Amino acid sequence: MPRERTLCQGNVRYAKGTYAMNERLMFRVGLTGAIATAVCCVTPILPFGLALLGLGAWSAGLDYILLPMLVFFGAMAGLALARKRSSAKISGSGGA
């Protein structure tokens, strides 16, 4: 029976074929997505851009897409911060 190959990242082993996003990358993606979504939500950049392209009718349903995206990316950044703080507490208390 073949052994399952594992990839080692830090102190945690992941099975081959799985990918774990590290906290720094997750925070950057979450923050960038939240900021981009907030700019499109709060300021009328996206509706004006769509109107210039002749797609102004599409801007009527943007709130159904942009607000959930804002929540998703904000939660992603928050989860990355929580994971980073949790791992810092675990690694900091190991020597005591």
C-alpha cells in the first residue's frame, strides 16, 4: 500500500494536493478585496463606469453583489487576523 505524501509547512503537515493559505496572504487578499468592494459600494465609480460603457442598467442590481462581497472579504481579513493572533499566543506561551 503506497504511503500518502505530505508537505511540511512550519509545524503542521498537510496532505499532498491540499493548500493552506497562510495568514499574511489571506489578510492581504481580504483587505484588498474589502477596500476594492468598499470603493465600488460607497463611491459611485462603478455605476459611472458602467454608464460610460453603455451598461448603466446593470448598476441597479449591484448592491446584491457588492454588499455580500464586502462582508466576505471583511470576514476573510478578520479570520486571518484571528488566526495570526491565535498562532502568536500558542508560539509565545510555549517557552513559559
